[in-house]
Amino acid sequence: MIGGLAAAALALLPSLAGAAAAQAKWGAPFEFAKPGTLDVVAPQLAISGSGAAAAAFGIQDVDTPGVSQGYVALRAAHGAAGGGQPPIAIPGAQQILAAAYDGGSLELLTGTAPTSQTCCSAARAVAVSPGGRVARARTLVGGLTGATQGRLLTFKNGAMLAAVATERGVWVSQSAKADRFGVQHLLSHGGQMPETLDAAWLGGESSIVAWTSAKGVAGQADPRSITYALGSKTHAPRGPKTAVTVPAGHRIDELGVAARPGGATAAWVESWSDKSGAFHSVVRAMDIAPHATVRNLSPANRLASGLSFAGDVAGDQALAWQSCTVQAACQAQADGRSAKGSFGPVRTLGPVDASQEPAAAVGGHGQVLVGWVRGGHPVAATAPGAGRRFGAPVSLSSTTFALDLTVAVGSGGGELAAWTQGTLNPSVVGAASG
């Protein structure tokens, strides 16, 4: 069923710092997974502190519910493109919900369901060693229904936090150093139907989980509030609170959270129709604090969507989104701020395909990487710091069939991009700076 997948490759992410990251040169594209006959689920990237990297993705038959399989491709630090081992099928994983490194070991949050049923009925944690050995899966949350979202965070001491959301609620489970997750904790209240989920490490062993939800049956009410819960060394996030509620008639379509000195910031896409029937959607942000000010970031005369919000533990933040006219002429736009700065003017990076969302990442030195798809080409632009000017966009491949581009920056500064490529026989392709 999964025939056609073969050797994967990850390039070394070289250590770059500060302004040098903005001048990094990208190498030739390489294959994480060779072309296959089934559809490819958008890849996710994870980079360890030593420079090892992983690309997690899925293969599925969109015409047959339940026919799907999660994979991960590993590459050790200092590995050369083209010399990696084949992608590893994760037993029992229909989806890879999230991926993060815990030291040298890769941790996956996977979704599973009974054979021939669509995912997900349970969320599991699976550790993968640097050599590719897949440990026995541990069920974190069971009794799930429908589409599932997940996040994984790694704290400084090696502890981890898993957050899972489905139409039945939002759960969290926290691990100790030995990679042993504790008892699940339900965060959401009865009657909530979570629609978006995000989480962020706030430094030390502090964390935040945030989500939006509608009341009652999904689709009958719009999500108008952002709810969040904070975690600490002694316990996983708990005690949910409301960060903001938007006016009646408005809805929150997308959500992201990131660390800010002394707390966290929420950013979201808010949409509504005015009295004349004209549709509006804007990117807004606020620091999560009493009496905080909500700031509009995107232009009011354009439609915003596809929000990507990234940050580092120091509080540097970057946002990227798609900004379109009503005629679907779209641009990739970005904004950001350093840990001690404020959001500045919006920066327009260049045209973006209307069906493709941009992706943003912030590195260990505060450098920013934004990637997007332009005319089927994967492109990327870098800035030496959050809120600073971007360099000219760089085309990562000559292909005109790129989709689902994602990016990552390692703690040492190395940059990585991955995307799916092709339609009839799609593959997973990447590029690294070097």
C-alpha cells in the first residue's frame, strides 16, 4: 500500500549566528522520500540541539478512509544529503500530530484509530532513537473522536508537554526527565468544541496551552474567545482562563502563541462581515495580561489568512501570513519584534500562491526564516533578527509543483525547509542552508 517510498535524506544544518544567518546560501534540493503512488500529508520538521534533524510526514489514500501511515526520516548531525536511511514507518500511527527532540531522541505525538476508520481515536507518544529504533508507543489520551490536533514541547531539563485537541476537548500530559508522561488532564469545559490549538515553552519548566472553541455542535456557533492555561514545574497546564473575547458577529479563525518576557503573546486571524455584507479578516495580537491592548498587524484593506506565529524562549517573535485582495491576488507578509522591542511596520515579502500558507521560524539567536510557495516554486527569506529587514527571497528549487512548505531553524542557526512535490506521484523534498 505504501510502495514507492525509498531513501530519505537530510542535510546538516550548519551553525550560523546573528547576521550571518541572513546571508546563508541554500544548497541544492534533495529528497526526504522518493515519489510514491499515494497522497502525501504535509511534512513537519524538528531539529535537535546537536544539529540532528527529522522530517515527519504521512502517506494516505484520500479515497479510502483509514488508509494512512505516518513516517519519519532521520538524519544525524554532519550527515550528507543523499546518505540517509529510508523513511521509518511508525507502527500503528495513522498520523504524526507533532514532533520534537528530547536531547538526542526524537519524540513523536501520533494519532491512531481502528483499521479502516479515520483518525483519530487515541493519541500516543513514540520515541525514536538516533539510530532509528522505534520504542513501544504509550497511549496518552483515548476516547477521541474526529480530526485531532497536537503539540509537543521540550523544556530545558528534558521534561516534555503533550497537548491534544479534538471535538471532545483539550487534554495535556506532562513528562519527567525519563520521558514518562503523567496522567492526562482535561482542560476544556463541558460543551466546548475546540477548533484551534497551540502551545509554547515560556522558559524553565513553564508553558502555555491556548485554544479556541465553539459551544454546542460544531458549526452552529463561531469561536469568539481565546482560552489558555499555564503550566509549571509541578504540574501540567491547568486553571483555564479567557484571554480575549471578540465582538458578536466576529470569529477567531486561526491562533498562535509564543513566549514573551514575563509571559506570552497570542496572535490570531479575526474575521467578520460588516453591515453592507463586505467580508473582513485581519491579524491581531496581544500580550496575555490584564487590560492588555489588542493590536492590528495586517492591513485593513486586505484579507488575511494562513497565520504562522513563531518565537524563541527569550521572547523574540515573528509572524507570517497570506494577505490577499478580493480578486485573490496574494502576498506573503510578515511582522515581528525582538524580546525588548515592539511590532513594527508590516513587511511584504512577495507574491504567494493563493492556496498556500507561508511558514515562519525563529532560531536560537533570534534570526527569522519565512518560507512560502510562489508560482509553484518554494522560496524563503531570512532576517538577522525579529523585527529586522528581510533579505531578498531565494528560490529553493526550480520545481513548479511545490506544496505545503514548512521551515525550521536549529538552535545553532542552521535553516531547513521541506515541502511536498508533484501531483500524480508526490514526493517529500527539502533544502538546507550551507
